[in-house]
Amino acid sequence: MSKKEIPYKIYLEENEMPTSWYNLRADMKNKPAPLLNAKTLEPMGYEDLRPVFCDELIRQELDDTTAYFPIPDEIRNFYKMYRPSPLVRAYCLEEKLQTPAKIYYKFEGNNTSGSHKLNSAIAQAYYAKNQGLKGVTTETGAGQWGTALSMACAYLGLDCKVFMVKVSYEQKPFRREIMRTYGASVTPSPSETTKVGREILERHPGTTGSLGCAISEAVETATNLDGYRYVLGSVLNQVMLHQSVIGLETKAALDKYGIVPDVIIGCAGGGSNLGGLIAPFMGEKLRGERDYRFIAVEPASCPSFTRGKFAYDYCDTGMVCPLAKMHTLGSNFIPSSNHAGGLRYHGMNPILSQLYHDGLMEAVAVEQTSVFEAAQMFAKVEGILPAPESSHAIRVAIDEAMKCKETGEEKTIVFGLTGTGYFDMVAYQKFNDGLMQDYVPTEEDLQRGFDGLPSVPGHEC
Amino acid sequence: MSKKEIPYKIYLEENEMPTSWYNLRADMKNKPAPLLNAKTLEPMGYEDLRPVFCDELIRQELDDTTAYFPIPDEIRNFYKMYRPSPLVRAYCLEEKLQTPAKIYYKFEGNNTSGSHKLNSAIAQAYYAKNQGLKGVTTETGAGQWGTALSMACAYLGLDCKVFMVKVSYEQKPFRREIMRTYGASVTPSPSETTKVGREILERHPGTTGSLGCAISEAVETATNLDGYRYVLGSVLNQVMLHQSVIGLETKAALDKYGIVPDVIIGCAGGGSNLGGLIAPFMGEKLRGERDYRFIAVEPASCPSFTRGKFAYDYCDTGMVCPLAKMHTLGSNFIPSSNHAGGLRYHGMNPILSQLYHDGLMEAVAVEQTSVFEAAQMFAKVEGILPAPESSHAIRVAIDEAMKCKETGEEKTIVFGLTGTGYFDMVAYQKFNDGLMQDYVPTEEDLQRGFDGLPSVPGHEC
């Protein structure tokens, strides 16, 4: 098929949209390790998790054999309001780079949450509503997840309580206002409304909060309120399941035009986007049907894959969540405050961690300034101002395309453009003013994080 | 065709996108009056306008007989990066309202400028580049136009100098940073860099600026710099020509599914979106082929159509621009600072003014609080957080749909959703906090504006 016949944007028809989510675990030989009770170190089952999570979501979390979960009609109808998302041929970027590579990106930013987070938010809110719950609680850092969940809850008429890391609450008032416009209550964390919040405030009166602390507050609130459960926007396997809609649409769009990617690239914080994007392709690789290169891109300031350990670890600061076996820097690891945007989580989704451990996926860490250079170039030629998170993938897509220029290879590169940077202009301003700095943790910084890892017999790292 | 067969979002294929812009004036019996030299009151011709505007754009501005202008390939390729924009069936809004009406909206917000402004920005930048110019100057208020022009100039490698109304420059730093990210220089207006700016600063040292003043500074800068011209994002007929792409796509999408609208609704500030949206439909009406209702929606605080005069007036405060015959509140009219977002221009595009004067179009003025109520309802059910400007159209679309509920009529309503509100969260915050106020100018307020109208023999109002 000639270059001209492939449109700038490939949109699927509504009847070509996925009708099921794909559960990559079903095709994995080495399954991700189970969640463990943080106190007893026993694997956690359905009943153990019910006080915290919605019933159906626990079933999805624990099921590592069912390959496809049908997407309920109500969720598919919601998806139709902003999906299918376009798979864009980056003709202008290719021309700018003068590369023989063909570059595509799956753009998930064309919705008010500004990112792919909405794909899982509507699913989680739906199952909560279906269970007859009154509301859900969650945490948010940069604000994408909180915005997405607020939108989903407003649509379904569900109450939504968001604990927003205090520093973001103060520095990102616009994110906060979007959530309020959608009817969510937004509480800066740590707060006086929870026991764990009060304890942290007593110990660290001036603290500006952390994601780990906000998680602990949200979990405590959900378990104390009648008719509430806690929901989470990344890291969990259920989230990766819902996000598989990204990869399934990408694959359907590529198949429609007979395009086979060589390399698939995604940014990685907790792993929800990367896992969703690569899922069906990784499935083919696991089943021996076709080989692909997968590249996870993480910030050099929070390098869970490239410098972390594969070990059981706490998911939150308050240690109220189960232990998960994952690539982690340790729940004590504090990413540099200098780092803009998300991708600051200490751990990584267990499925992706297992795949990386098994050598099925590559990972690279990139520095912040080079990420924003890529973001600006992309914005100028492709017209979309990307989120800092997404720009990690842009950076490596450009690097791979430049390698093709050297070798003359006409590789097909697909990357995930997870969202837009409209609420990240403080970071762009720093970049525009030449004030952006890079930060790479020292071995000592890392060791402090590793020192906090729990000891789980049989799973020493 | 049954309800279910019409998708949530109708996307045209790339090969169904318009190849020409449509010039509504060609089908008008009563042509809009010519631009006049503000000093001599003589009609301005091609040569008169060349010091200020790009050559090809003057040709487009003055041509009221050619029905179609082919869209150059370079512009069509740029359009393909964010167009065709979706025509969305508002199923969820219909359900919420329990109306028998069928509601569609043409959504122009899915690009980084956040609005339809990009459609004309790329055209104007293209013709400037094609003429061998170095750069362009412009003004921006709320920031959509400045952002759009910065994006277009970055794409084409053209310098872009934006004069941003000082109050916006200070209160909307994020808009400013997007423009800077795209490489534009952004100067708060009034500034010390122009004669007109220095004069205004001397007379009003504490002024926070105005659109009219920023226009004057941008025009002065363009005429003083070698290889620069001035460009404008609304009001002019050339802008309406470029924006006809909105209406042409809308019509093609409706035709594809055999849908015939009864009412077409657009918000109106300078008229670029409304004019573009209705153009091909109004053409049918003018040619006697089919009848439609058209409703222009303006803010009650700046009611150019509903309470203005149809008269020749200045386009800017500094009176450096030509006179245009239009519906106007007078260039001295100061819209309430309380009003959020755009739609604050004292005048109106001359084509739309003539059509309204000839009774071919209706207009309504709506108050701010009711606009934000509509915006919030829309955001919750349709998932998109709308721009305050666009929400004027939402308000009246909902009102029309509710009338259908009373009468039982299954009317088809189409409205223009011009953009997103991601940079308008200060206004949303006011609304969320219950601090938003309505404002309607008194007869005395209006008279002050009318007192400043120039006297043009034969065109007394």
C-alpha cells in the first residue's frame, strides 16, 4: 500500500471497536505473583479484598486465565463518546526528521480528562454503580486520574471523593476545578479527615503530601464509609485489562491497512498505558505468532525498570494496601520534586514487571530536558502539545527513527501518545525559560529505597 | 434511518473533506458594504490595504462574487492533522433532557489551540509565507487566536509576534506559555514597543489593556517592520471564508446520513465560527433551495446583534483599521470585565450583520450564569468541558430542545461547539463557588458606545 493511501488519522468505525478487553495474563507462561497480605504474607483472595475493592473488579484482578472479558454495553456507549481514538501517521514528524522510518502514534488525549485514564475510570465506576455502591474514593497526583474518575462518576451519578496530593492541589488549581465542575469533592492530602492523614500531619506538620499518603487516606475513607470502595488508576492488573482497549484498537487499525509494527513504545509510570498499548501484540509474541520489540520509557529520575529491583513491595506509604511483586525502587524512594508531571511512582504493574524480568520487553530511562526538547519539536510539527509523561515515548520514538536514518531501515514505529499537556504549562514555562534541570538518583538514593523493602521468604531480590 | 444506525460521532473520510472554501457573499443579493478609509471615507481597494494585509488575503477579503476558493494542498495537509472534526450526536444530552429533538454538535476543540481558530490561522500564515514574508503580527485576548496563529507559524517556520491584552497576559500565563512553546514572542499590551502603546500608557498608566488597543499595536508593528503583515482571527470576511470549512464538513456529514437540520445555532463574538458553520446552509436558503432557522447567540453583556446598531464603525480603539459596516455597540463600548471568556468584541462580521439586517437570521442574548449551568450539564453528560464561548450555543440548543419537549416536535438541532474550556478554569471556579454574576448594560452604557460612532453620509443608523 503506498504512503498516500494511508490517511493521516486512522479512525475505526464504531462497529469495529473492541467488544472485549484482553487479559494478557491468560497467555503468560510465567504468571505475575499473587498479591500478599502485608501482615500475614499470605496470598490475598476474593474475600480478603472485598472491604476495599468492588466485587467485579476483584474478580478481574485475580483472574489470570480468562483471555477476554466482554465490555458491558454501558461502558461501550461511554467509550463511543470519545473513542475510537485516532491512530495517527506522523507524516510531518517523519519529514522533519528525514527518516525512512514510518511513525504512528495512538492518541489518547482527545477527551476532557486529557489522557487514557478515562478508559479504566468508566469501567471502575460502572462496576461500583452496578454493585449498588454510593460512591468511590481515590487519590490523584498530577490530576489526570482524578479528573477521569470525576467525569465517569458524574456520568453515572456516583459520588466521588478525591484525595489530591497537597502540592498538586495548590499548584494545579485548574485540575481541581475541573473535578469540582464534575461534582467531585477534592481534599488536599494529607488531611484531617482520616486517621492516617492526622498522624502524618502530626509527624510532618509542613508536608506537601505524596501519592503514597493520598492512597492510604483514600483506602481508609472507603473502608470506613458505608457503600464506598477504593479505586486506583494504575499499577493494578484490572487497570491494565481495561486499558487493553488502547492496544486492541491500535492493532485493529494497523491490521485494516496491513501495517505491521517493528517497535512499540510507551511511557511507563505505573504501567497502565504501556500495558494496555502492548497487550495484544505481546499476546502474539507470547503465543509465538509474531515477534515485536517493546520499549518501556521511564524517567531517569524514577527508574523502576532500569535500576529497580524485582521484589515484593508495599504499594503505598501507609502500608494499608497488599504487597505486590514488581519492579520497584522501594516505597520509601522519593522521586525528585524537580521532575515534572507523572511517572513518579516507585513501583510498576506486576504483569509488566514479570514480562520485563522474563526478557520479553526492553526499558530505557530518559532525562527530563531531552524529553521536553522532543515534546516541543513534536508540538511544532504535529500540532499537538503533548503531556510530559507522553513525551517520554516521543523522545524514544524519535531516537529510534534517527537510528533508522543512519541505517536506512524503513522500520514501522508505533508509540502511545497518552495525553495532552494543557495542565502542565508550569513545566513548559520552566523549559521555555531554560530553567529545567535533570536529576538522576545516586546509588545511595536508591539504596535508601531498597532498604525499605519487606522481606518475603522465597522472593528475595 | 433508525437512531441506532447513526454513530455517536460522524467522521468524514479524508477524501470527503472540502477541497474549496465557500464564499457566502457570492450568493447574497444584498452584499455587505465595502470597508472605508477611516479618514477619507472612501472605499478601500487592493492597493490601499497592501501595507497592512497579505496580498492574497486582501483578494479574498474584497471578492464578493467568486463562490469557491480552492484550498491549497499545504493547508489541506495541515487540516488533516486535526480535521475532519467530528459531528457528534448528543445522545446522552438528549436522554438527560428527555427531549424528542435530535441534537448534533460540530466539535472544533480537538486541537491544541482548543478552538476553530486554527482553520483560519493556518490559511493566513500560509499566504504570508507564500508571499515571502518573514512574519506576522496579531493581537489576542482570551488567547485562542494567538495560540492558533503560533501553531500555524511554527509549522511553516514563520515569525509570530503576538500582542496579548495585558490583563490576559497576567491572568492567563498558561496560554502565554503555549504560544512561547510554539516559538511566538508574546508582548503584554499596551506596551512600550509601539507609539500607540506608549501614548495609551502615558494617558492611562494603570490600564490593563483592551483588544482594540492590542489590534492597534499589532497593526503599527506590522506596518513598521520590513516583511511583516498584520493578521486577524475574526470579524473579517476572509476569516469567514476560511471558517466555511466547518459548515462544509458539517453539511457533508449530515448529507451522508440523510439528516436535514431544522435549526442551526452558533455563538457569536466577531462571527467567525457562526459564519463558518452556517455558510453552506445559508447559501441554500439564499438560493431558495431549502429553508433553515439560524440562531446567533451572544452574551447579554455584549449584545452587538440584539441591541447594537447597523452602522459603519471603527474596528479598533486606535482607529488605524478601516471602517466596517456592521452590527456594533460602538468601539467605545466597554464590555463588563465580569464577563468570562471571549465574545466581548463590540462589532460583528459585516456578512452576518447584513444577513441579520435582512431578516435571514435570528439572534438571542443569554446571561452568563445560565450559560455556565448549560456548560456544566453538558460536561457531565457529554464528557467534554466546553469553552465559555461555545457554551452560549449549548444554552440555546438546550432551550430549543426543551421547547421540542413541550410541543413534541422531533426537530433536528445542530450547534457549533467551538472549543474546550481547559484554559478557562478561573471562570469555572467562580461558577463552582457561586460567585459568578450576570451583567446587562443599561441604556446609558449603550448610548456611550453609540456616541462614538463615526458619521458616514448615506449610512446613518
